[in-house]
Amino acid sequence: MANVIVNRVKEFLKRFPPFTFLNEASLGLVAKGVEVKYYAQGEQLFRQGDPAQDFFFVLKEGSVQLSENKDGQERVVEVCDEGDVFGVLALLGKRPYILTAKAREDSLLYAIPVSIFEKILNENSRVSLYFAAGFASGQVVVRSDLSQSQKARRDFTELSKDNGLMIFSGQSDLNYSTDVLTCMKGTTILIAVEKMAAKGVGSIVIVDQNQFPLGIITDKDIRNRLVAHQKSYDTPVEKLMTSPVMTKSKEAGFSDLYLTMIKNRLHHLIFTEDGTLKSKVTGILSDHDILLSQGNSPAVLINALMNTWEISEIAKIRNRAESLLKYYLENEVAMDFVANIISEINDIIIQRAVQLAINKHSPNNPKASKVKFCFLSMGSEGREEQLLRTDLDNAIVFEDVPIEIAEDTQAYMLLIAQEVMETLFICGFQACPANMMANNPKWCQPLSQWKHYFSDWILSPNQQALLNATIFFDYRPVFGHKKLAEELTEHIYHEIADKSIFLNFLAKNALLNPPPLGFFRNFLVEKSGEQKDKFDIKLRAMMPLADMARLLVLSHRVVGINNTFKRFEKLSELEPNYTDLLLEAGKAYEILMRMRAIEGLKSGNSGRYIHPEDLGKLQRQLLKNTFAPIDELQKIMRIRFQLDFFTS
Amino acid sequence: MGWLDFILGKKTPKSSFVEAYESGFEKKISDVRPISELLFVVLDTETTGFNPKNDHIISFGAIKLKGFSMPVASGIERYLDTPVQNRESVKVHEILYPIETSPLKDFGKDMLNYIGSDIIVGHHIGFDLAMLEKTLQPFGFKKFLNPVIDTKYLAMRLEKGPHFDQSTAIKEEYALDAVCTRYGIELDDRHTAAGDAFLTAQLLMKLLKIAATKGIKDFGGLIR
């Protein structure tokens, strides 16, 4: 830590409210968390409709304007000056920005992370009051001094009433339900659930004889409090409900409603006539309604992707897809749907990246750019299972060319690949640590060389070849001439048909991974190192399933199905003797994918290591249940591929 | 390294942290990597004088920069055990007493580990690198392997064009104070290593944005 730098930031901040209210220690904490950012004149800091970033801004030097785009008209709302704070409301409300911020001059900004500031908001009542006052008056910018603020307003525009609390776009675009499903206290849960099912809703509000709200029961409560505890269906609703509920009046401003939900981690907020518990229920607002109001639907995202060639824009959309993913996972949306959406988004990004690279480099390479090629995704992305932006595995296959232009052709393909990788890195994807990427000359080859690679792996299946097989056999064409990929697939099946011993090796490899459970049915966790006491969900549970699905698909010569749970689905049709088991294996894989993705989003990593102790009892049981089909399938594989007689 | 060792051609054995540093350069930065994705470490040293042979580093300061953003928490400063406290330099730099000094070996290890394979940036950086290289010599360190950008020459290149003969530049015009003033960067905390590194980092951001308007947009263009 460089104290000189921290002090400089501190000295600046403490001249301006709300930092003036902080003591030395808090101020030091804030200063250490600052990121110093630079924007050239004309650059945008954020745009109307963008999701809130996880920091807000203090202008250090320069000038920034906030403007609103209404019906295609750009209107400057505020001009910020040294010491002004902005971007706060979007942040605390976790709502998209409703204004666009643009540097009017070259500007230096201090970005302050909300995580640090939230702590201070909780501890320092003066600071929180300061912000609360800002909310109430609808201030967009926390002014360094008031006269400035009034001047700016007079100069640019009159803040009309409907612009109050501008960061929240008003209640009009928020659709919440006024037709609330209720039931009287004393009703049995069975009747309540029947009502919910009949109306197709996920929650029911429990009321007394005056229609005053007492509590709420949601789908989740039925699972966690009723079924999991094996309670009788005759249990009265008040025994299961969440009580008391949070109530507000419909007249309450949206920011108030929204902040109440955020602060109390509520999924539902109930409206009553006068906003208290002692008044009639008139409406219900769910977090789902809020998600919809944010415009984070797959259609919106995909449409946005199709309409931009800006890399920074593409990167932003990919980040938005992550919040969508999080919502889907938490709400248990079907896995094949989720995986499909995310793969679709990733594919579009890759296609855009390749097209951008071609546009950039083909003019300088008139000859090489005529050569047909296909960009392949491999590994989990190839299987359409990559939910988080973990390692990139990909390759390029191009058509065979005369020897005299072979070198130039590969050089051009590598240039394209490198450009694509750079774009994908900007979009938040991680490089493959083993360098299985198209910008590696080894994996950027003409079709004949690829055929040669695969023949080699199939004919002499050593350890490395089998490792490659697990990644490369799951390739999927994403951009370019699919014919090249199809020809390669044909070649692979042809080779395997002649050399069925390869499948035995592959089977052996699939059974190499250690079992998930120990003798006493406890999780086998890592013994030492950084992941001590954690369970490797990828190695011990997911890979065995993915490996067996691949093996069986290859043995049945199935083409074009890459996704592990879809493979199991297909296999269940092909092997009527094992239909149930194979379907169960597919289901297990879906559950594992979901668990891993949730863990990854929660801890900001690949989600590969799970702490069994941190899982709830139900989750732990669910995880253990996924192991049964693994075990069963491995036994079958062992017999079918004669592994007990098969040594070497 | 004593003179006898020198004559006998004996080499100073490499410390493990020097080896670790050197092994970080196996992968080259791609020429087409955009400037916004490059990792920079902006550094400065304060010394007892201007002769790398006889003078010593008093303090070292640095901060990291990526994508036109620098986390304050990434800044570091270190004060070194210096054999001589030169009165003159004390006057210039106003470091009257060593604050909390680090032994050379700890410093060397921390510094190389911090810098890693990032692009090194500094104003008149050649001097700082020479001083650092000398300081690390006892640990078998030879030279920095990182790509290097001197904000002084970058400013000249952007102001006078790529074919400008940099030896004809007026020295005073390209001192850190002068360049910062010219680009509207507020001076204060001058003459502390970390303070100067912080200034130089702001200067770098400004220069890189100007470079972008002149078509210098990726690593290849920047390093030439």
C-alpha cells in the first residue's frame, strides 16, 4: 500500500460531502478502495439503460454531463463539476442508469466501490441521512455546494416533477399484480396449494377476516417447510407462512419500494390501502416483476448483440447475460433452456468476433482470406454447457491448400484467431491454461492435419491422446464452413469403426476419475492445498458423466449431439434396457451443472470446488443422489468394455 | 560482485525470486492486444544522486494500471536501507528520516514479484531501471525483461511526430513537472517516489488517449 497515494485521495475526498462526515479511519478505507479512472473528452462513462456498475463516481478533474434520451431527443440534465458525486442512485437501487454520463472534457474520476460504501452507510447515520435526503429531493447529483446545483439547473433545464427520482424510471413501467391470491388464516395448506395451482401463481397471501395481511407462502416454502419436513397436508397455513410481511402503500415512490426489497432481501412486497399491516391487501410486487422491468430478457440481449459491432458493447451485454443467468439459476429455470440461451449468446459473440477479425485482416491478405475455414468450439463450450466464462477451448480448421501458400494461409488464420481471442478476453472469457486455443499454431491447421491428429489419437491412444480426446471430440462448428467439421466427423467415425479398441481405452479413461463418495457415504474432499476440505464437483462428478456420455455416443455413432444431458436423452432411446438409468444420469448432470454455476457466481470463480459443509441438508442429499447413476453406469461400462480383462 | 570475481568471470548465483521473475516471460504479449487490455506498472525511484554507479535508491513507488483505471490499493511504496544518506538529496526529496525501511533482499523479492511481466512505465525510466538493476545485482539479477515505455519519449513522439530526432529536444520541456503542467495534471506531493509514480500514471493515461487518436491502438503500435 502506498500511503502517499492514499493520502492524496483522502485529502481530496474530505473536502466534499458526504465524505466530510467521515472520520479518518472510514475515509482511509474509502480512499484505499478507490479506482482512479480517466475518460477522454466525448467518452461515455455509462449509458442510459446500462446496468449499474458496482461503483459510483466522484469527479476529480474535468467536467461530466448527464443527459437523458427521451423519444430520440438528447437533453442535458446536469453538468458535474469537481467534487460532485453521481451514479449513486442507480447503484443503491440496483437499477439500470436512466441517464447517460459523458465526459465534456478530459476527466479524471474516482470510482468508489459500493461494497465499501454500503458498510459506511450502515455505520454512519449522517451519511445515510445525507443520501436519503438526496433521494427524497430527487437529486441526480450530490452537489459539492448548493448554489452550484441551482445554477446548473437553471442553466440547463427545469427539473420537472415527473423527473423526480430520475434514476428510477417511475412506476408506470413496472407491472405488478393487483389481483392478489389470498386465503384466510386457518385454511389447510392443501387448499392453499390447490388455489395456487388453479391460478398458476407462485405465492399466496394469508389474510385475516378484515383482509389484513398476516403472512405469505411461496413455492419455496412449500418445498422447504412442508415437503422436506414431511408435514401433513392438513397443516394450517399460518404454521408455514412467513410472517409478518413487509407492506407499503401503492402511493410510495418506487425508490422506496425498491430499496425496501433490496435492503430486506425480500422476494415479495405487499401493498395495502394505507401501507400498514392494519389495512386491506391491494397488490403484490415480486422480484420477478422487477427483473422484467429491467429488460434483461434473452430476447432483448440477443437482439442487442445482433445490433452492435462495438466490442465494448458486446462485453457489456455479456455481463448482463450473467445477471440473467443468476436469476435463472436461483429460480430453477430448466437447465437445457438456460444452457441453450447462454450458448446462443456465446456463439453470437464468437461469430461477431470472427467477423470483426476478418473485416480487419482480409484486405491485407487477399489470397489467404479466400481460403475456407471453420471456427470450432471445444470442451464445455463445444458441449453447449459453458454457463460461466471459464476457460476457452477452441480451434480452427481450414481447407487444404497448395503447399506454396500453406504458410501464408496459416499465418492469416492465426492472425484471425489471435484477434478473436483478444475480443473474447475483453468479453470476460478466460484463456485456456493448457493453450488449447485457435491462436496456438498446433490447433490452427488444415483439414488433412486435423484428420491426421485424430487418426493418431485413435490409433495410438496414450495418456495425452486420451486427454486430448476428452476436449477435442466435443467440437462444434460455430462460424464458417460447417462442411469442414462434418468431413472431420465422418473421418473420425470411419477410423473408430476400424479400430474399436480405442473405445476400450476411452472407457478406461472415463473410469479413472476417483469416486465421489467414500466407504461411509461421506464426500471425498481434497486432503490438502488451497481447496482443502472442498469437494471437486467437476472432477469427481461431472467429468465421469460427460466422459461416459461421449463414449456411448461414439460407440453408437451418433452425430451432432454434443450436450451431455441431451446425449443421455438420446442414449436412453437407443438403449431401451437402460432407459431409466440414462435419463437419470442426464438429470444428475443438469443438477450438477446448476450447483457448479451457482457456486461459481457466488464465489466469483469457476465453481469447481464446493464446500459440502456449506450446503444445506437438502442440497447435500441432492448432490449425493446424483452419484447413484454415476456408480451404476460405471459398473455397466466396466463389463461392456471388458475393462477387468483389459490391461495396459 | 568483487573485482576478483569479475576477473575470474565468476557469476553471482541467481536467487530463486530472480528465477521466478524470469520464468514469467515465456508468453509474449500479442501485437494486436488493444491498449485497454494491457497491464502497466508505473514506477519511480528517489535516489541519493544521479550517478547509478555511486548513488543509491532511497525509496521506490509504483502503481498498476489497466484499461484506463488504476486501483489505489495497487500502489506500493518502499523505503530502502541506504548505505549513505546524502545531504543534498535529503534536501531535494525532503525525506529526513527513513520511515520504515526494508532490507534489500526483501525489497528485491517484493518488487520483482509485484512488477512481474507487466509493461514498465516511467518518466525518464532508463535511469530508474539502471538504479534498480544495480540494486538487484547481488541477487544475480541482470536486467529487466519487460517491455518498457518512457512517458518522456512517448510525449515527444506524440507531440513532434514519429520521425523526430529525440536528441534535439529541449531537456527542460520534457521534465516530468513541465510535461504534467502542459497536460493539465495537478502537481503535488512531488519528490516522493509513490507521488511521482501516481502523477506519471495519470500522464500515461492522457498520452495513451492521445495516441489512440493518432492510430496507436494496440501493443504493436505502442512499442513499435
